[in-house]
Amino acid sequence: MIHSPIDSLIEGAPAIETLGARLARLRRMQGLSKTDVADRLGISITAICHWEQDRSRPKAVRLQSLSQLFGVSTADLLSDDGVAGRQNLADLVARTRAEIARVAGTNPSKVRIVIEM
């Protein structure tokens, strides 16, 4: 059986998983300690602990490094259910764009939604 990076996100994951829990699970699946991750990213172990406990979130540049380290995309790392989560987000953005356009009395193509992570 061929496994994709998405498989590593789903394997052993609960139905709803926080970013911190996902980071901890992916770290363990790679056989890495918090110290290993901290050393590879050049950050403190405290930062890793805070991320895994959902006390803080990694900045975008750190998310990119984490996704490379764990072999998953940044979008999949942030999504609670991988590809399905991206599709749900796309659907939500499209519905929201249409609703904003309706209320503003304009065309949805003129509405821009920006998500910063």
C-alpha cells in the first residue's frame, strides 16, 4: 500500500484534533523528541511545549519548517482533517463571499477574502 502525506495526518488522529495535538502526534510518529524538534528548528523546547499544549501557535515560517520536518503540507498541518478541511474552507469562503456581496449589493467576484496564517 502506498501512503501519502495525508495518511500520516489521519493515522491515529481523533475525530477533532487541535493544532497542538496534531503537532505532538506527528512528532511522535516521526520518532522525535521535543528536544529533537527544537534543535532542528533552532528554537526553544518551551516553544514546542507551548505549541503542543495550544498555549501559543507557531508563526508562518515555523509552520513551514514543521510541515517539512513532518513531511506534510502546511495546509494539511493546519487543517483538522487534511484535504477535506481545505475543501470545507474553500466552500465556507465561497459562501461567505456570496453573502458579503449580497449584503453589499455587489458581485461576489468583487469581494476579496484574505486569510493570514
